[in-house]
Amino acid sequence: MRRKSLIASAVALAVIAAGLTATAISAKPTKKSANSIEVLSLWGGSEKDAFLKVTAAFTKATGIKVEYTSARDFIPDIQTRLAAGNPPDIGILPRPGYIATLAKQGSLKSLSSLGLTNKYMAGNYSAGWLKLGSSSGKLYGVPAKANSKSVIWYKPDSFKKYKFKVPKTWAQLLAITKAYKAKGLVPWSVGAGPNQSQWTLTDWFENIYARTAGPAKYQRLFTGKLKFTDPSVANAARIMTQIINNKYVLNGVQGVLGQSFVGSITDVFGTNSKAQLFFEGGFVGGIATQQVNPALKPGKTIADFPWPTIKASLDHPVVGAADFAAAFKDTPEVRQFLKYISTGPAGVIWVSTNAVTSPNKKVPARAYPSVLARAEAHQLATAKTFLFDGSDLLPGAFGDTWGFALQDVIQKPGNIKSILSTFQSKIQGKF
Amino acid sequence: MSTQPLPTPVAGPPPGGGLRKRAWSGFERFQGLLFVMPALVVLAIFLIYPAYYTIRLAFYESDFHFGFFHYLGVDNFKELLTNDPDFLDLSKFPPGGALINNLRWVIFYISLSLIIGLGLAVLAVRVRYERAVKTAIFVPMAIAATAVGIIWLLVYNTDSNIGVMNAVWHGVLGQHQVSWLGNPAIVNYALIFAYVWASVGFVMVVLSAAIKGIPMEIMEAARVDGAGEWNIFRRIMLPMLSLPISVVTIWLFINVIKVFDIIYVMTGGGPGTTSRVIAFTMYEETFHNGRPGYGAAVAVIMLVLIAPVMVLNVRRFRTEKVVA
């Protein structure tokens, strides 16, 4: 009898243990309360704050709560969650290339299936933006925010002091660089280092490439129709090292590789400024004036000018980028949210923060409080040639791999050819 | 369940009898199996099955669902070892790639941790404020590796007003500021050093406990016989510490083959791919580049490197008693 009960209890124990583990495994990801959605995005700092203002207005209007998940390194986050069958409701995706990858694998819901018709979208966004959020003719991404990446940031009062004129050509920009150097100042700060800041180099390259090889080659290069071993690529990379070298950037090339993106903004526009010029997109304005140094005075201590021309015949095309909101799930809340952020009023709230520029046609210029943001919106709206950020067009995670390759380029300008052919062999057949 | 007291086996051997090593009956075996069953079930679900799955995956091309897409045979391994300079690059000198970087970690991380840890253990025993010293050195052990990474990002900052390293290097020694994490020749060692800082406390605590286990008489006797402190350390302490040292070494080895977090936080494997290690490559390929099969092949290589050391370790535990 006793022995029997012992066995019984042992068996019971084993069964319970097995049962527990089994339930632990089969348990579906806990359902969020019906009235909330999760948005995953790489935005942090001022960009995140701006977005939260929009979501707060959405919650107020609809009662639907928005849970914001931040993921700077968003690809692994999304991949793991997809594999686990637990993606966020909505993802903010900066790369049309990645949107296409996700759409092809069937992970995204098309906007028309969510009630946002092509006609409605075309009423709020220009065809160019919509095309970038599409894959195989279907629309997946709501253009959430746009940025020009063809601006260079400078200090107007310093230009005034040294009687520099805003440069119109690359030669003039180099002359100012040399003049700063001659005065004992460090001309540039570039942050392309730890961790995940290599993308700044890809933006340098893209602006130079668009201005030396032209928009047509640019499109072909970043869509897999032109090889990275083309001489035009090496040429642009070489021009990039005319500025990003040990002479002209803060702490030399290794300083570039040791500095983060925001860190390098601080190097120029922080209270303890160490360099004079900075290149990155329009979003720098918001980060510099809101996060880095609130004492900055737009127009006096911080301003930007359009990226100068390199080849006169190619003028100055605008390289820009946008982040798109795409849905992984189809729920009434998701539909409402996407609908809301695509409206003019939501765009107005968004741009009123000065942190972003809206691609939405219904957002008027006067909605931008800051001159910096207004100028950026104007540049985007009036660009004769607009090119989307090339590295973001590359498939999957190749945008990062390309940044790594450019990190190699600035270290070993003598090896440009072999670095490019290695990269080409990696990306071959991946488009 | 019954609340009866545990039964004493009716047919068991008389207490103190000489039948201790009798063969176990079938029933007892069954009973034993029942008792380990819950643990086995858990182990099978969380360890054995995933391991089997990973090994199988390594021979396939896989997609983001981790499915078995397309059988490749050993192609993943071939590619890794012969055609992926980010993993193994023997074409230049010194050779590069994640595997070689991990070898650097093995050599420098283990030896530095051991030397510094042992030195501190030996010295700490000799001072009155031993506990305070030990606590201070052990504290980093209690910090999460990600936090360690953030701390050292600040320490290595290129700005000498922020980074302690450059404050000393530039401010005190008057050298040019160094980008510790931006220089491919330095970055691996900078990372290793940060990780040594985080693990040396553990080595010290284990070894200093072992030192306390050495009978005082032996050392006293040696001193009476005129042995100097160096000789006592070299000929008495070291041999008597050989077992705890080997245990700690194995712990460090396993730690270093799977090192990931600190690299993820501090460099993301960069600049370029110069500070990648095996575990980081696995993550990068699986989740970033969307090639779980290729990533699984990296994991298998990692397993192959760790397994023999584990076996050795288990054997040792079985045959000897650890003094620590």
C-alpha cells in the first residue's frame, strides 16, 4: 500500500512537472488588453518624444492605448519576434528594402486590406513616397516622417567671424575646411563608431555618389543593377576621404570609429564644442537643439546649408529618407491607428515638435515652428531630384554591412578596390 | 497526495550490514527513474531538443521561421571556414576573423584574469582590511554585463574630459588621445580588458578561499626551514591550488567562448567586423542577416569547442573533490 502511494505521488509529480513545462511552451504570448496596440520603432530621444505626442493625441481621441517599444537595432528584434509568432502590431521601418523583404515573406498586412485605400493614401502623400512604401505594386507602409539628408550643419556666427561664405561647391567646402584647419580649429566631427553608427558614413557616400555619378547610376547601384565594383563607386569613396581623414576630423579616422552619432553632434554643437562642421540629416536640428544643447540659437549658433555640388552638370539632388509605419497584424485598433497617423492633424501635431518633417501633403508649412525644420520641409518639397537613402534600399541587413565596408574604406583608403569587391561578392544575388 | 511518513523499505538490507553494493532491483531502478523524470523532461525540452534542432539546422538553408528550407550538407561549414573572412581570415598576418578573435580572448582573457585574480587573492590575505579589498574587487561581478559595457564605453571615451583612459593617457602622460574602440588593432584588447575587470573578482574569491584551505602548518614548516615567500608561493601554494585554478580556468574558458553581451553593447562587432567573436557571429548571422542555418553552423562550432572542456570538467568533478 505504502509503496503504491509513493509511486503514485512520484508519477503525479512527474506528470505535473511535464504538464507545467508543456503549458509554459504552448502558452500563447499574453494578449494585451483589447484596447491597446504595440508599436515598435528605432526612434529615441527627440524623435521618440515627438511620436509620443502623436500617440497621446490618438489615445485621447479613441481610448486606445499605445505601447511604445524602442529598438535601435530593430532587425533582430523583429526577426526574433516574427519567428516566435509574436510580432508587434505596428513596426516603424526605416528601410524600404526591409519592408520589401518582410512583404515578400508575407509578414506584413497591405494597407488596402486594412481599409486605407490607394485613393485615400494618394490624397495625403505624393506618389514618390508611396512607391517607397510599396512592394510588388501593393502599398504596405504609411510614410510617417521624412528627412532630408542633404544638409550640412555649421555655426553662422563662426562663419561671420572668419568671413566664410556658405559654400556652393565641394571645392569651396574643402577651402573652408582647410581654412578652419589653418586657424588651428578642427573642421569636422564625424561619429560612425560604437555602436551602430556606421550608417552616417553611408549618408556621406550617398550624397557624394549622387553628385559625382548622377541620379540614374545612383538608382541602379542601390537596386542591384550596377555593381559596387564600378569605378564610379571607388571614385566617390575616394572623394569622401578628402574630408574624412586624419587631417580634418576630430581625433582622426579612429576618432570617427570611436564616436557615436549623437556624440559627434555634441562635439560640434555641445557646450564644450571641439569641431566646426557637421553632416547628417535634417533631424540633427531637433537633436542638437533639444537633446544636446538647448541654449543653441537657430540661425546664429546653428544652421544648415544644402550639400554643395561636386559636378556642376549634376547639380545638387536631395538625398532623403523616411520612416514608414507598417502593420504586422490586422485588428480594428491597428486600422484606427494607421488611419489616424496618416491624417493632416496628426502630422501637424508631429511637426509642431520641431523634431521631424512630415511627408504628408496636408501638413502646411506654417505648422513648423522652427526655421530649421521649415527649411528642411521646403528643401524636400522643392527638390528637383529626390533620391531615397541608398543604404536603406539595400536588401535585408545589407545597409549595415555597407556601413561596415565604408568603415574599412576610411581606414584604408589604399584598399578601396578590394573592399568594394569583397562587398560586391557578399551582396551578389541578394537583390 | 498522502501525508504518510516516508516508508522504510521492508526488504532492505539490515542497517550496518555488509550488503551495501548489492545489485539494484528492477523496481528500484524504475523508482529512481521516476524521481529523475521531471528533471529529464525539463532537460529534454529545453536542452536536448533545441540542441538537436540547432545541429540539424546547421546542415540546412533556413528562413526567418527557422524552418528546414533546403538541405545543404556541410556547405555552411565549408563556407564558414574557407570563404568567410569575417569568421576566419588566414590570408593576412596576423590572421583575423571571429574565430581568431575568440582565440585572442581565450589567451588574454584567461591568463590576465588568472594572474590578476591570483595575485589579488595572495595579497588580500595578507592585509588587515582584506574584506574591504575583496568586496571592492568583487563588486563588478554583481554588475550585469550590459552595464559593464556602458561603464567601459565611458571609460574608453575619446574625449579626455569624459574617458578616464584618455584622461590618463592624454592628460597625465601627454600622449595623443586614443580611440580605444575605434582602432582595429586595439579594440579587441580593450574589450578583453573590460571583461577581465568584470571577472577578476570571481577568480580572486575562489582562489582566496582555496588559499585559506591550505593547512598553515605546511607553510609554517617551510618558513622554519628557511623558505622565502616567493618559494612558498611557487612550491607550496601553486601546487596546492592547482585544482581550484583548473576549475576556474574551465569556468573562464566557457565564459570566453560564449562571450557576447559586452561586445554587443560596446562595439557591435566593429569597427567593421574586427571585434566579432563566435557567439556574436552566430547572433549576427541568425537574426541580423536572416540566415539561421548559417548561424546554427556557427553554434555547432561553438559547441564543438566547448564540449571537450565540459567533459573534462565533469570527469574531474567525479574523480576529485574540489577544495574551494
